[in-house]
Amino acid sequence: MTFKNTENNATIKVVSSQESDGLSDKIEFISEGGFYEKNGKFYITYKEHRDMGMGDSRVVLKVEQDVVTMRRMGDFRTIMVYKCGEITDFNYRTPFGEMSIKIKTEEAENGLSESGGLLRLTYLLFAGGAVTRNEVTIRVKMENGKDMGVK
């Protein structure tokens, strides 16, 4: 599934927090997006806000039983794979160049159903000699009003 053939049928709320060297940062945004189930996998699509520093980027998340794959397209491009307890590496392409990054997924909580719900990922990110602890929570609220805890 690509971003081009999805429709906006859901409200996507993303909360991302990072902690490194005793400093923490939190970003929260709400976007119209898409949410679908296909062949036993859930797909979440949304655009990221420019003020998040990601330029014109679009995200497609494929949520399977034990794996979450994030494809970011646009000014910032990557494919990140989250597998609980495993280290995965990927290239991150930006307008300023490319870098190699590794992540170790600590937790992946999948509370998604056909009517929306919650996806939470906790992971360590290794880049440029630094380690950052990250938590991303994505809440999906369907247009039909079924919100599975989205506020």
C-alpha cells in the first residue's frame, strides 16, 4: 500500500518523547490520515507537520503481529523496522545528507483493531555515537466516531 492510494478516514495523534543525557523533549501533533486493515495487517498513513523539522514528509506504518515497519517519504526518507528485543539498522536520507542509524526496540504495544486504537513503541536509537531513548504513541480515531481511547 502506498500513500497515494489512501484516503483520510481517521484522525492520527502522534506523541513522541526523547531522552538523552538527562535532557528530554516531547512533540505532539494531530493529523488527518488513513487507517486500514489488509491481509491481517494494519496500515496507518499521515503527513508530518513542517514545524516538526521533517519538511514535507509522509509516513506509512505497517503493523504486523511482531513487526512494525515505518516508511517515511518526502524530504526525509527511510524505512525503519521495529522488532521487539532486536537491533535493526537503516539509512536515513535527509536534505543535508545520509546517515546510518540503529534502533533496539524494547517494547511494541499493539492495541489496534478495525475501529482504531493505540500503537506504542519504545526503543533506543543509536546515531553518531549518541544513544537516545524514544517512545512514540500513535492513537487512531476513525471518522465514524469509534475512538478506542483517542482524545
